[in-house]
Amino acid sequence: MSDERPIGVIGVGWVGLVTATCFAELGHPVVAMDIDPQKVRALSRGRVPIHEPGIAELLERNGERLTFTTEMEDVLESARLLFCCVDTPPTYSGDADLSRVQAVVSQLPEDGQYALVMKSTVPSGTGRAICRDAPGIAYVSCPEFLKEGTAVQDFLHPDRVVIGAGAGAEWAAAEVEGLYRPLGGKIVRTDVASAEMIKLAANAFLATKISFINEIANVCEEVGADVTEVARGMGLDRRIGPAFLRAGAGYGGSCFPKDVSALKQLAGNTGYHFQLLTAVIEVNELQKRRIIGKLQKHLGPLAGKTIALLGLAFKPDTDDMREASSLVLASRLQGEGATVRGYDPVSREAAAKLLPSIELTDSATDALDGADAAVIVTEWPEFAELDWGSLRDRMAKPVVVDGRNFLDARAMRAAGFAYEGIGLANDGARPNEAESAESAEAAPR
Ligand code: UDX
């Protein structure tokens, strides 16, 4: 162990674990605390309770620098800079539930020695309230911008690091800046309320981009345009950029749905009706359901039909199913009287809890056996590797609705599938490919 004072991490969920292991990787000693003894036991034995590429290796490589504990005293004994990474789930009203953050604050001594560095996403105003109620704690807002699935890379190579210092917390902000500076991203030093707002506004903007392109996709279907072409053409405008213009079955995950409703609610609490975000949320909900209409178009009423959902996580490379499109789809399909099967390469455990009434299979092939249709809900690479030609004969009907525009539309149609994506011209063929794809489908197999 070095003589350096350890960094404290409170809450070893996804953000906390990435923060703890990455700081350890950068050479700092870390003491990480979580109230869940099972999680702490697993981590102390080197077992990673989440699916996030790279974490297991970091944990193994930096075991000596990492201490996991269930006791806040263990953290307070040695660390002064405490990264707060507890979750702030939405309540029924859409507000962020801050009870876990409050529980952390209430355990910190107010003797001017400790700094709370807020990584958890909290509504603008939270920091100010903590500074007011607990003036003996130095408060720094340092919001998290990591993406699940690439979190380690995102942490080690940030676009920017936002640091908002509360009154009297300049020393802590300078220490936080010192920790992140070697990573090379732009450092944005600002006030607490603006730092909190940057996080919410960034996520709300990205969600808006997705709902926007999804609506464009829906119009493309009506006018015979192809949303992937449209997005490519739009994205080349540097003011727009190509990222987050993939149309699909809606966004999910632990951040976008929560942060968009938190920002809308925050505005509402001040008496401001954030109209745009109301539409972003509604479009996203409807988008998840559009798959049902596409299935009905090919199968008629869905009662008694078997539908295979390929991919249950909210996106690839994670086992996280929070707000995943698969949850909405499964319940809508069952509501229509369909039998639902589901397969996901890593989220089987989460699926067993969240989707107890669907049949979970061990492989995509098992899910497709005898199914009336397949829906690509998550773009796991292995779905592109499947031998779709031979799978067609194992399915009761060759219908594939691709909720992520992931498979090769032309090849699928040539293989004899009724293939539909989201916002694709001519049911999936590129405009200039439509003719040849149609003749390939018409040709005897
Ligand atoms: C997001 C933010 O990107 C990150 O900065 C923040 O810290 C947490 O929230 P994450 O939830 O991990 O990260 O997922 P992300 O990769 O951003 O995708 C979110 C959702 O949007 C997924 O459901 C994805 O399928 C969907 N999406 C993304 C689209 O539908 N289209 C796109 O073009 C991009």
C-alpha cells in the first residue's frame, strides 16, 4: 500500500464499481463501501456482480489497492474525498428518489475534513440544499457520463470532466481535478447547480436526438424513404453530427428514461412545463410498441402465436434490463395473447426476475424453433452471425422484425424472410437495392 490517502467510494453499483476500479487502475488506493453485504463479499473475493467489459480484469490487476467494506466507518477512517455513487431511482411522480443520497450525507461528520463528490445523478438544486443543510461538508458535483458496455474506456478517456465546487470546497474541487487531469479530457470547472444541469441537459438532449430520429423513421416508412440514409446525410452536417441518430425500438437503460423525467419534473416543480421533453418521453413509449403493429401486419392477430424476442438487455454488452424495450414488448405481446420466448446472451438472471412469465431459452436457435416471428430487440453481435438461412426452416413462419436495423436487410429478404426494420424503405432494402432484393425473394429457393 502506498502512503497516499485512499479515495472513498460510497455505493458500489455500476458507477461506483467503475469509479473504484478505474481509480485503482490509475494507481490510487481506494476504499469502497456498499450496504449490500453479498455484493461486498463477492467483490472482496474478486467476483464482479455486473456484466461490464474490463471490470473483472481491473479488479484482478488492482486487488491490492482496493478494499471493499459494508462499514461507513472504514471509509471515514482513512479517506477524505468521498465519491457518492449511490443510485437515485425515479419515484412514481418522476422525481429522483434522493433518500440514499440523504442517508449518506447524514452519516458524514461535519468537521470540515470531508468532501462529498457527487457522482450520482441528482436534480439541479440538490447540491445547494446539501451545502445549506450540511455546511461542514465540502461539496463537489462531478456528474457521470459513462455509457454501460464501454464504461471503463469512457472513464479512462473522457470527452470532458465537469467539476462544480460548492462554497468552501475549492480544495476538494482541486483534488478532484488532479485525479482526472491525467486522463486528458477537457476539464469544465463551474458552479454546483450548473454542473448538475449539464448532466441532465446532456442526457435529455441525447434522448431527444433518438426520439427525433425515431419519428423521422416513422415518417420515412410512410413516404418510402430510408432512415439510415437520412441519418447519414443529416449526420454529415457538423452541427448535427452522426451520433445518436440510430432509429430503433426506443431508448432504455438506467439513465435516459430517469434523467429525462427528472429534468421534466424539475422544470415542472418550478412551474415551467417542458413541452419538448414531454413529447420525447411519449415518442419513446410509442416507439417500443410499434413493433406490435409490424408483427400484426405479417401475422394478423397475435393470440396463440409464438414470438421470439432476441436480446432482452437495454443494449448490447450489458446485462442491465432497466427500462429495456423487451419489458414493454413482452407484456404487450402477452396482452395480445401471444406466447413469448426470450433469449439474451448475458441477462438471463435479470430476465428471470423481471420477465418471470416468458420462456427463457439457452440459445437464439432454441428461441426461434417453431416461432411465428422473431424480434431483434437488442443488437447483440451474435445475432448477425446466426445461420438465418437454415433457421428459416425451423421457424413456423419466416417473419423477422428488426427493432435495431441490425441485420442485413437484403440478405434476410434474399433468404426468404419477411423482414422489417424501423424506417427502412421497402421493408428493409436500401432504395437502390429494392428491385434486386425483390427478385431474389421471388426466385425459387
Ligand atoms: C447513457 C449516456 O450515454 C451516458 O452519458 C450516461 O452517463 C448514462 O446514460 P447508457 O445508458 O449506458 O448511457 O446508454 P447509451 O449507450 O447512451 O444508450 C442509451 C439507449 O439509447 C439504449 O437503449 C440504446 O439502444 C438507445 N440508442 C442509442 C438508440 O436507440 N439510438 C441511438 O442512436 C443511440
